[in-house]
Amino acid sequence: MKNKLYPLIFKPILKERVWGGSQLVDEFHKIDLEENAQDEDNRLDLKHIGESWEIADIYEDQSEVVNGFLAGNRINEIIETYFGSIVGDNIFDHYGVMFPLLIKFLNIEDKISVQSHPDDSIALERYYALGKDELWYVMDAKPGSKIYIGLKRDITAEEFYYKCKDGTIVEVLNEFEPKRGDSFYIKAGTIHSAKGSLLLTEIQQSSDITFRLYDWGRENNPATARDMHLEEAIDCVDLNKYRVEDNYISAADGGYKLVDDKHFVANKVSVDMRYHIETDSITSFIIYICTDGKVEISSTSTDEKYTISKGECVLIPSEVYDVTFDAIGGKAELIEVYMPQILEKKDEYINEDVSEDISPEIEKRCSCNDEDHDHHHHHSGCTCGCEDDEEDDEEDDEEDDDYDELIQW
């Protein structure tokens, strides 16, 4: 008999970035300083920590549980053991053992590249990965900071290309002076960037594919140049005018709902003393990200109580029926994240008038006849060898190399 599940807290995974700062270390204590100092092979530059991955399932970057009887287990291991009890049956049927979201905090102290991300179809076709829709929620922003999101007007592919090459692409981007509590929904293909001194919560699909389009001149200096992906991104970028009213919510406007889309739902929750939720109406896991204050977490699924503070988060497994947050100090703020139910699409290849017949196209794509296979974005989930039949090892190695070049900002 399996033990009952409970609210899960994970160890953060830190990432160096050229534009990163020290706030995630100095203020939020995201790393053991002594342990980092002793790790000669993987020692991090603590003055340039740009990202803290709070809940992650990206290849070797697997979040590790730090509380309760599951402490020490990685996120893929607990999903392999508990299946839909962790993520929800509907989500498990679609994604298998892959956790479908990536939760981060970003500390920006310079300029991040002008960039975009592929959508699901392009990411699956080229890299066997998910696309990347994301939400930026501003936790802190110092005066002079800027966020650039989307185009002010429609432009042609040719104009886009040359503006990235000559460094004038920023001139046609919407410019915002971010305030604490602002949120920006950045759909795949949207051109975006930021500079200044910012602390952001980032909620996104489980993907780390970034097309770097313009790098503020770093690309022209051999000492600072990073891989660029302008040619690769040219057919993936949204060149239409950005609809600000559909994707930007200012703190002054208030509001509970930040995002309600097919990949995730995000709500801002103000905890005035207590917030209680019964989770039966939500068919997936729920993540709560603390963006201000501190809360104590309790549930009828466990006698234990846990706390999270600003800059921390917790995963509520789908099996957990209810959860209560008590604000320590009177008030706190949370971002509530979950996934909407995924409706199965009718397979266009199958003729429903012909019983027990498998389409030749499906047989060609996958010889295992596993009806769930097409839902797994990592092909390692299929053991039939269908991918090996279609592509030789040399082509696979080339695709892996292409992917590796894209996963850093």
C-alpha cells in the first residue's frame, strides 16, 4: 500500500546567465554556499545567477523533493511511481511521466537577448520537445528597468531579419516600465526581452528551447559572442502586431485571472489571513508560488505542516483533496497554477466506418500501435524502435547538437 501523498517542496536548480545577478543567492538563499565552494567541477559564479528552476523536468535537470517521506526522490521518479495521483489522470494520459510545466524565478541585472520560442508543432517536428508559452509575473522592478514584448506593428520577414542584424529590432517592440504585480503572457513566437534590475516569476511549458535573435551587440565581440538563431527562427516568429490588451495585465488593473489558456491557468491569490481550496474541481496538480509574504500549508492528507516564503513554491498532487494556506504575519500573495483538462482530438487518419482497421499512415509513423505514443513529446517513451527505423544515428546526433545550442538564453 502506497503512503498518502502530501504537498511537495523541491530543491532549486540554479543557472548561471551573463545577465544574472546575486539576488537569488543573497536574498533568497537558493544555494548552500559551503557546498558550492567545495564543488570544484560544478562551482557556480554566484554573482551571475540568472535563474532558479523551482520545479523542473528537463533532461538531467530533475527537481528533487526536500520534504516528507519522498525527500531525495526526483520528480520523474515520483511520477513513475504515482502516475496520475501526482499530475492527474488526464494529464498523465497525455504527457506520460514527463512533468509538463517548468517553474522559475529570474533575476535580471543586465540585458537578456531579444528572443522568441517555438510553438508545439515546430518544437515537436524539429527537436522532439514541447513548445514554449510562458507567463512573466513581476515580483520586483527597480526604476529604469524595461520589458519588451511583441511588435508595435506588422513587419515583413525581410524587415525583421535586417533589424535584428543591425540592432534596431528593439525600436519596433512594445516597451513597458514594469511595476511589481504586472504580468505578461508571452505566447510562442512572440519577440521579447528585458533589461535593468528585475525579479520575475516565470511559468512556462516544460521546454528550454530559445531562439536568440539579437544580443545587444554581444554577438559582435568574440569575447562575449553566444550562439545566435536568427535564420532558424525566421519562420517561427510572430511578425504581426502584438495585442497588448490580450496579454498584459498591469498591477493597477488588479484582477484574479492572469492566464487561462490551453497550456496552463494562472491566478493571483491574495491571502488575507487564510485561503482554503478543495481541489475536486481541478483535474490536474496545482502549484502555488509565493510572491510576497509567508504562508503555512496544511492539508487533511497529512499531519505535517510546511511553510513557504516569497521566492518559494509548493506542488499539490492531484490526489490531495484539500489544502489551506495561513498567512504568517497577516497577509501574503500566491500565484496559483494548474492545467485545464485536455480533450482528446479525433484522429483524422482513422476511418470510423471500418472496424479494427489501423491506418497505414499510423503504421508508418509507429509500429508499436500504441495509441498513447503520439502524446509523448519525448520519443524515449516508446520502445518499439520506430524512430530508429526512420532516421539513422548520425541524423539523431545532429538534431541533439542543434537542440543543445538552443537551450541557453
